[in-house]
Amino acid sequence: MLHVTETIALADWELTESFMRASGPGGQNVNKVSTAVELRFEAERSPHLPAPVKARLKRLAGRRWTQEGALVLQVDETRSQARNREIARERLVELIRAALVAPKRRIATKPTLGSQKRRLVAKAVRGEVKALRGKVDDGE
């Protein structure tokens, strides 16, 4: 069980972890030990997440969302497999928490009278500057 909030907890069957060798520094250890973690969360099939949350999660996940509707996170930051597992789970929880927050609806408002007047004055000034850029006529 992975607890996201007080009300949402993910079951073990929804999460799959696989391990592979990480790239980068680590000397001979890199060639021997599978420290990189790939955490797969079956988001589309999850009964614990409501549909709007799944939609927001899909948008937040971007390329990490697969065709089958799974969220795949890869972590190979540390040389410790256990720490990489923790980081992957933390990132998954953060993503889901971000998806839980419903965006506020924008309420359209009219521009204030003052802002309209300032805009028109600025336009007039700018137009005057541009009008003065024409060719200078020799008066003689």
C-alpha cells in the first residue's frame, strides 16, 4: 500500500517495479548492480483515482504516460537501489497530489476605465513617435 493522502492509497497490484543497470558514475559497481528503478503505475485501471484526476494526471505526466494508460517513472540518481525506489515513489505521490488539485475557473472581467485610458494614451504617444520618423523635407 502506498498512501497518497488520507483518503487515497494505491494497492500493491497497481505498482510494478523493475530494476536495471544505471548509466553514469559508479565505477565497477555500475556494471554489476541493477540500481536504476522503473516504477510503473497502472493509472487508467486504478479504482482509487476519480476520472478527472486521471485526466489531469495524464496531462501532467506527458511522455511518461504509455499507450496502455500506465505512468512510468525512471530513477537512476543515486547508487543505492533502495534510495532510487524511495525517490520514484515520492515522485509518483507528488504527481498524484498535483493532479488532485482542481484548477480554479477563470472569471472573465472587463478592463478598468483607467487601464483603457492609459492604453489609448500610450497608443497615441507611440503613433506620434512613429509619425515623426518619416523623411525630413528640405524647406528650401
